[in-house]
Amino acid sequence: MFAKENLKYEPIALPDRIDLDDSGMHDEAARFFERMKKRHSVREFSERAVPRRVIEECVRTAGTAPSGANHQPWHFAAISDAEAKHRIRLAAEAEEQDFYAGAAGDEWLKALEPIGTGPEKPHLDIAPWLIVVFAQRWGTFDDGTKFKNYYVPESVGIATGFLLAALHHAGLTALTHTPNPMNFLNGMLDRPPSEKPTMIVAVGHPAENATVPRVAKIKKPLEEILTVFGAR
């Protein structure tokens, strides 16, 4: 992506911006909240297909996220092939069996009880798309030499948030899944050792009988998640 000879600072005019007055800013923020609070993590998916171009646009949005030194240390592997999804499911479930058999520890398993999760992950087969998020620990210049990426977990976390918001905005349901370890995904998806898989995102439409855990809709109120210093 980067050429050594182009590593120099060159300021340009701010290319575009949404410019709103105070009332407009508040209205847009409130509208976005109203939309995002309708986001649900659903484990029962419909087999209804999702066009590839929709996934591409959502990943394109994820790629606009800020990152350390603008290195954009992420890669997204989108899988709709049924065979590939099934191989991922079997490998993920093998890791989950160990997790739920005690590797997670009693406290972690107790915390998961209200969510209703277990080692079986049928959604990895049923959801029309799986998007695997990879974090790139280092990159390469155009001449093949390595360079270090900075703030990789933070950057990839922000990009993943952009992705989840874009999927929801497109009318889709997404479920995040983090089997541990996930190194099997590098070989399955032909990704280099420089990349670490961080998450599998199942994407599609909810099944007609889809449910969510009641506890999942209990969100902390604003006064518990915000402290303001300064203007009211």
C-alpha cells in the first residue's frame, strides 16, 4: 500500500463536511440513536440471501474508519460459500466445546447464562454471510520490506464498529462471535501470518421466530456511561 518515497506530510483543504446548526446536530444525533437502539444481536437467522454488493458497501464504510498513522491495519474476509461456512462452524465449535467445558472459568460462564449461549453455533451455517475481521500486525512497503502498524486493536475495533453500524443501517442483523483461539481461520481463508483474526460476524436477516435475551435490551442509562466536564 505504501511507498517509502511517498512518506511525507502534504496538507490539502478539507474535502467535504456535513455542516449543521446546533438544532440540526441534535436532531441528527437523536435520529441516529433511535436507529441504532433497534440493533439486536440475533442467533436465529433466515436463509434469505443478501446481495454481495450490500456486503461490499458495508465493508467499504468500515474502511473509512480512523486508524493509527492511517495504516488501516484491517482486512475483512466475506464468506458466502456453504462449504467454507460449515468448515468454519466445525472448527469454531471445537474451540467452544473446550470453552464451555471449563476453560472459560466459572465466573465467565455464569456471566453468560442470561445470554443463553452454548457451544453449538448453527448460525455459522445458516447466516448467508460470515465476515471475518483480521488485524494486521505489520504491513509491507511496495518493495516488500516490513513496517510496523500502530494502535492495531484500537483501530480494528473502531473499524468493526463502523461495520456493525453500516450493516444495521442496511437493514441487516449481525452477530459477533469470538472463538478462542481463532488461528484456524488464517489457514482456511489463506491469510498471512501478519494478520490475526479477531472476530467472526454472522450477517443476514433474522428468522421469523428469532428471539433475543431479555437482559440484552437492558442498557445502562446515560448518567452511568457519561461524565461531563464543562459546558452544560
